Amino acid sequence: MTTDTLTHVAGPNIRTALPGPNARRILEGDERYVSPSYTRSYPMVAKRGRGVIVEDVDGNEFLDFSAGIAVTSTGHCHPEVVAAIQKQAAELIHMSGTDFYYESMVTLGERLSKVAPMKGPHKVYYGNSGAEAIEAALKLARYHTKRQNIIAFYGAFHGRTMGALSLTASKPQQKRRFAPMVPGVTHVRYPDVYRGCVGGSQEAEAFALGCARFIEEKLFKTTLPPEEVAAIFVEPIQGEGGYVVAPTVFMQELRRICDRHGILLVADEVQSGAGRTGKWWAIQHTGVEPDIFCSAKGIASGMPLGIMMSKAEIMDWVPGSHASTFGGNPVSIAAALATMDVLEREGVKNAEVVGKHIMQRIADWPQRLNLVGDVRGRGLMIGVEIVTDKKAKTQGAAERDHIVELAFERGVLFLGCGPNSIRIAPPLIVTREQADIAMDVLEECIAVAGKERRS
């Protein structure tokens, strides 16, 4: 197989039983040597990728509609990103931006400032991951406000390091046997779809508004003094929580609460940012401006980079307050600059266009497919909720997992999210043809799982 073959493949090409012989050998080694804490959905052993196609170690070719957990925003091994990485790696790999200076840290900061979701001037902190960006935002919020308490939401996933984990409220296994958490975090209800908060109905908006107003009307009047709250951390679209879109009225009310009480609004755009929703940042769909936002994942299209950006006056900590040895690594920044070039030229717009195409294509699934309770999302961040009883909205977790496995067997890679949803999150350069192939496979798998359940 030539190096260019994968770029010309429109859809999957499965050549062996899955997993194949080489994959089985590697799986045995993985079981022997690698941490069992990782969550693997199916035995896909990746070897290389081009665009939206990933090849495994046995030569099977898959359509990747997970994008490495919404990371490879420009597709696998985009030639411009690869060239930028190669060029920078031949010049300088590391010097440590915490003790010395990189010109590229300034260059990327300027680029990010131009697309930031809030008015400038801005300052940026560089880390290596989304969790590190959240940790930095947590520390900055406490440092700047001189307050200790934080509000986050049920269903949220902010990371697995101890500070980020304390904000996370997605799955109990993520916290099991790691207590005590970082103190001072209070969780409240997110306006999720599982109780009927779907679409833009008046009932849904009233429910969403009630979730936000609970903070001020109940929490602040009973257990949590507002003058001791440093920040509210929110995902404009919950990722691990189920690809749940926060209604605009909810985000607007959070902004009003923060403004009234001197609280910082922190937007976690680790999964929803970098063009995935058809805008640079998901919060821009609501017209709300955060005080701080965090990004990672797709911003460097596969290279480790975490970004925490705030309004300049907020980032008032002094040298030694916080740092990262590898944060802002020149190779990762080179990848990010190339990624932004691609996204600005085509990726963000394509996410909007192909995302709308997918949503139109699957809009009637809740009516046609007996296991689909809801489809929702923005751009190429789309969730399909699997239920076993539509009236009761009974969560079909086992059925969701089975559907994802069936799709893998047919050569399309999806991942679950939330208790019972499937995420559709391909690279932002995906074509309509590839989207149609993947949706054909997913629809078939949902139908097969439905028939199996009835039999």
C-alpha cells in the first residue's frame, strides 16, 4: 500500500476478522503492560491515518467519526500540520517557555486573541492538555478574586487531575476511591435533555432558566455566600455529559448572575472549541462572553497543547504562581498555528455546512428508529440519544454500546458519551460523501440493534 492510498479512500475497507491477527498480538501485550484504567470501546489498534481514514495494524481501513476524541480537527496527518511539525522539530524541540522565551508563544497568543469569544485585550497561559487548562483556570479564578468557592454542573467533564476532577460530575467511576476532592466545589443541575429539555420550546427554555436561577434564588440564599464564589465553570455543550447543548437563555442568565456578584464565568471549550460547532467557540452561538475560556484537543490537531485565556486584567498573578515545563512547546505551537490556518481557510465553515447536512439527514431518526430518543448538537458535535422506551426516556446504555461495536465491525469509528448517547465528531475536513457513508452505517446499526432487542 502506498503512502497516498488512504487519502483516496471514501469509506471503510475491512479485510480481516476484527480484531485481526496483528491486533490480537498487540492487545495481549497491552493487557500485560498498559494501565487498565483506560476506557477502550472496541479493539481498534491504529497504525496510521490520512484525513478521515485510519488504518489498523492489519490493513483494515476505517472512517473515523471520533477524531481521536474530537482532537484531529484537520484530519489525521494533514500535510500542512505535518510539515509545520517537521520543520519546527528540526529547529528547536524544547527550551521551556516558563524560564525562557519563544517567539511562537507570542504569535499564537496574538492569533488566539483575534478569535477569542470575549473582548480584549487578552492574556494566554499554555499547558499540555484540557485538564491542565482547567487546573490553570481554577487557580487563576481563586487567585484573582481572592475567593475560594466554585460552582460546576452535574454531567460535566473537566478532566481527571485532582482539581479538574473535583469539577467533574460525569461518572462515579471517575471519582471512586480518589476522595477527598479539592474542597469548595458545589454542583448544580445542567439543563439536560433527559427530562424533556429538547429544542427551543417554551417549556425547555423555562426549565433551563430555572436551572440557572436556582443558583441565585436557592443556593445563594441557603448554603453558599455569593461573595465567596470565585467562578462558575460551564461547558456550552457538555461533552462527556452527552453532547447536551446549553440553551441560550441559560448561558445568558449565568452571565447576569456572574455580573451581579463579581463572579468569573469560565467556559470549558476543550471539546466544543476550535471550530467544531461551526464557530470558533461554542459559546459564540449564545452571544455570551466569558471571562476565561479553556481549549485543548482540536487546537493543535493531535499535538499536546492546552490553552487558558482570560481578559488581560484578570490574569494578574505574579511569576511563580503557576507554570508548566512543557506548556507551549514549540512543536505543539507550530502544529496549532498550522491547524488555525486550515480551520480559518476551510475547517470552521465546513463544520457548519457538513454538520447541517448530517442534522438534516438524521432529524427524523427519533420518529423512524425505535431506539433513538433525540438527536442534538451544533456543527460537527452531534449526539444521538439511545433509549429503550421513548415515553419514559429509559436510557439504553447497553444498546448504545452494542451499536458502537456494530459500527466498528462495519468500519466506522464512533464513541459513546453520557449515559446513553453516541457522539458524531469527525475531523472538520470531512466530506458530505463520507458523512453519508457513516450515517448509512450508523442507521443500519441502530436498526439491527432494535430488531435484536425485539426478537
